[in-house]
Amino acid sequence: MNNSKRRILLVEDNPDDRELIQLALNELGILCEMIVMEDGQQAIDYLFGKRNRLENPEIILLDLKLPKLTGFEVLKLIRANTYTADIPVVLFTSSNIQADLLTGYQLGANSVITKPIESERFMECIKLMGAYWLSWNHPPPQ
């Protein structure tokens, strides 16, 4: 797949975390479109609104604690829909409560990253994750 057509959906209400994530992905040098939503309802409206299904993001970076709809609620809707069920989802959470981590995986998260973590480590983590999902992984055929 052409890197210029790759999309990342970032659903994060914290502007500092959004900036760190975007900076880390920009440093990778991978050409992709970053779609940013600040709450769970915006993400659902984007994913299930009127648009071409071939424009699904390659990966969804989803904060757990969001306004309007939580990350758990968004994840449930993503996994319940045949058009979005296979999109990799990485949950970001400030919770280190085991029940939250377990729930994230039970609902179908591909990965769970706890925050806050020191910004250099966080950026390195995002770079590695972005390199994997955007460069090495082969998404399911449309």
C-alpha cells in the first residue's frame, strides 16, 4: 500500500498528548494522514459517517477517558461493525487498574499503553508502534 494513503485516527482529548503523538509520528518520516478527534462521539461520527470505507484508518490510537463516549464505548462499536472490526486499536490510558487493562483487551484492543510516561520513552514507544503498523504490518484486504 502507498504510504501517502495511510491514515491514523487519533482520538485524544489532551492537547499535550496529541502533540507528543503527532511529533513522534512525524519524526518517523512516514507519510500518512493524521485524523484527529477530541472526543468519542467525533470518532464514531467519522468512522460510521458518510465516507468511502476504503478510507478506513490503518490504525486507531484511542484514549480511554474521553468526553461524550469513553474509549471502551468507542472500541465496542468499532469491533461490532464489520467495516471497522479488523482495524488495529491501541488504547491509551492513565489507569493502571488491572480491571481496566483486562477490559480493554477483552473488548478487542490490540495493545494498551499506560500514561503518563516520560516523554522521551513515550515518543520512542509511539515511533516503534507507528513503524510496525504503518510500515511492516499488512492490513487485511478491503
